[in-house]
Amino acid sequence: MLSDRAEINDVLVRYTRAIDTGEWDLLDKVFAPGAQIDYTESGGIAAAYAEVKPWLAEMLPAFFPKRMHTLGQLDIQVDGDAATCSAYFHNPMPMDDGAGGEKIVEFGGIYHHTLVRTADGWRSERLHEQVVWKRGL
């Protein structure tokens, strides 16, 4: 059980590192192929992973060339080969202010993952990004 929790923690860290660094193929080690992802609360899309991955690669660098997540308070519940994890996130990102400079936009919320154990380790089958607060938009 502790090893499951550690592996699930690694999945979430891998997710934020992929998003922050733009290593989009690293997301293949986060999500199951048929995963459903919902970013609508932050102005994004809700779709299958196959559609979300290229959307992230196109949209995030265009609007937020620099990204940096912090995760906290991971609530991991494991039940055999299934698990859920809710994790607080804080995501400050600089963006163009439209006047030749930049401004900081911040999102704070909770990532809600539904995970499954696969032959390749834990993978997220569903991600819902719940935005609790935002600043700078």
C-alpha cells in the first residue's frame, strides 16, 4: 500500500513536470490511452487524452511560455487496482500583458484523478481540474 501511494505520487509529479517543461510525451506515462481530461474550469477543453495532449502542446506555450506547478496535500485512496487522488495545486505563470511586458497569472485548485494499475504502473484514467481561485486574468 505504501508503494502504491509512492507510485501514485510519482504519477502526479510526472504530470506537473511534463506540463511545466513541455515534455509532452512524458504524459504517456501519466495517462491511460483512453483517459478523459477536463480542463473546462480553467478555460480549456474536456476531451479524451488523444485530443488533449496535442491541444496542451499547442496552447500552453502560446499563452504561458513559462509554467511551474506546486503540489500539496495529496489524498490518495487505493482499492486494489483502482485508486483516487485529490491534490492541491498552485500554478503561477507569466504571460504577455499586451503592453510589451508580462504579468503573473495564478491558478489554485484541486486535481482529481481516478487511477488504475496497469502492466506499466499506475495511470490516470480521468483528470478533473477543479479551479478554486485564480488571480491576474
